[in-house]
Amino acid sequence: MPDLSFLAWPFFASEHTDLRQQVERFAATEADGLIDHHDVDGSCRRLVTAFGKAGLIRHAVTAPFGGARERLDVRALCLIRETLAYQSGLADFAFAMQGLGTGPITLFGTTEQKQRYLPPIAAGTAIAAFALSEPEAGSDVAAMACAAEPDGPDHVRLNGEKTWISNGGIADRYVVFCRTGEAPGVKGLSAFVVEADAPGFAVAERLDTIAPHPLARLRFTDCRVPVSQRIGAPGEGFKIAMATLDVFRSTVGAAALGLARRALDETLGRVTTRRLFGATMAEMPAVQGHLADMALDVDSAALMIYRAAWMKDQGAARISREASMAKLLGTEAASRVIDTAVQLHGGDGVRKGSKVEELYREVRALRIYEGATDVQKLIIARQTLADHGARTAAAAR
């Protein structure tokens, strides 16, 4: 049972506590029965259906399009991801991709697009995906090569590839970012909704990882898409992607936090019962030092994550620096906590099928996707320098 004292922090309202209890009940009673790690596609489909029936995905879209609130509540998203991840990394993944895959539509879509795409997501009857990365354009979005060319007044044709796309192969539709050429670099990108059955769209390859999730490389070959499925204006793709990540990067940190809390709890159970040299491990000063480091990492990450979420919920237009801090600290701290958990479990920590071994595999990708740790450092440094320059200029006036 994780320490829930953080719910008394001023970041939260009573509805957040109620929501966390609802998610915990779902995770504890239903999630495991829906998951077969030999069938991750089927597991994710079952999880999405169950999330919809339980009303959980309503928090990933907005009202009046099936959502719980008129605006996304980032604290709610973080709490859901943290609580699901504590129980199952795959359950967290299945929930998170529904929000990320529809985030651009939620934030920038037309009323018609929201009416068409969001209710099935909220109900758990459709699966969404967010297609940004490419074989030669992961962290460097400006290098994007997938392009959309006009095809008459009402359509475009997409050509190119995307890779490492979560829900690739099982999604019903993809938000695809591509080059439309309004300006050089990131100023010439746009976003389109592409249906999974669109002619010219293909899943080129399924990708296996150390913690299996539905991932794929996608190929677009003269894929004809209506202009009406463009999200936002031409050339706004980068802005749309970054605004979406502003919301969801904090939730990546929260998912890592859930994994870290589970690792800490597993370790507390281990060291208070395992005896060495005539005493429990918990009585050894060296072990106590490790436990202190783990607790410090967990609480530090939680403070940073829920600060960023609270700031966004208070109406901050952009929280790129804070979201990057939350994502970076949350994932790096969780990696340290889980590594220590494996160490303190000894041989059992690397035994296939043990919980801490599963956590060790699950946490690693979180330091990479939605902006690798080194990219987060660049964002934080550049924003810190910009803020310093603005303060210096203001003081000189």
C-alpha cells in the first residue's frame, strides 16, 4: 500500500482524492485479469474497453464530447497514470495513449472534429495514436521528412514513415505530423487525422521492446487524406505537438512515480522480513541509507510533477520548463529507486517474473519517449536563460 499522505498537499482538491480511490479500486480488482503479457494487443484493447466502461477515459477528453470536464485536468491525468502504473505498466500505457492520441484534437480541433473523434475515445470504443517520431527525426523534429502534398482543393497525399508509434497496429486513427512547407524547419509542419483504413496507409513493422507494448513503424504511400482532417491551421503542427506535450509530459513523470512507489513498497516488504547476519535488512545502516535515498527521490519527484500539473490547471498558457522538469526528475528518480530495489532484492531482483524485475524493464523507456532526458535538459536550460534575459532587460529599463 503506497504512502498517500501526498494527497493532503495543497495541489489537490477533494475530487482528486475520490478519483484516485476509484482508479485504485479498478486497478486492484480488474486490471490484472485483463492483461496477458503474451498478447499485448489484446490486453490493450480489453483495458481500453474496461477504462471506457469505468468512466476513466472521460478524464482524457473534454466536455461536452464525452469528457469529465470542459478543460483537461492535468492533476487528474497524473493521478490516474500514477495509480495505474503502481499496479501495471501496461495498464498505464493503454490509458495514457488515449489521452496523448487525442490531445491535439482536444486542444486544437474544430467542433466537428471533436464531435466525431472524442466520444468514441471517452467510451472506450476506439483507440488513438500520436505519430510524431520518424527514423531520422526523433528528438530533432525539424528534420521531419514525412510530407503532405496538395491533391486537389480538398485533399492531401502523405508520403513517408513514422516509427516508435505507440498503439501502432491497433489504433483506429492516428494524429500524424508531417511537412507541409509553409516555412523552413518546424514552422512548416501540420497535423492530420489519418484513419487506420485509409488507402496508402500501412503498418510496416511491429517493434518489440524489453517491456512489450504495441509499437510500430508506419508507412504512408500516396495516402489520401481530406483537408477537413487537418488539425489547426497549416504550419501549426509544431505548436500543436508542443502544446500537447506540455500537458502530457508531466503525466509521464507521474507514471514513473507510480512505478517508483511500487518499487519502494516492494523493497520495504523485503527488507523488513529478510534476515541477514542475525537481523532484518531494515536494521542495517547501509540499507537504511538506501531507503532514505529512495524516499527522497519519490517525494522530490512527486512535488515537481504535481507542481507542474497544478500550474497548468491554474491556467498557465505554457509550462514547457516545468513540464520538462517534472518529466526529467520523475523518470530519472524512478530509475534510481527501481535500480536500488533490484539491488536490495539480490538475486530475486533479477529473476524473470519478479515484480521489481518487471519495474526495471518498464521504467527504462520513460526516460526516452516524449522527449529524452537530454532534450528535457535543453528545454529547461533555454527557458531558464530566456527568463534570465527577460529579467535583466526589465531591470535595465
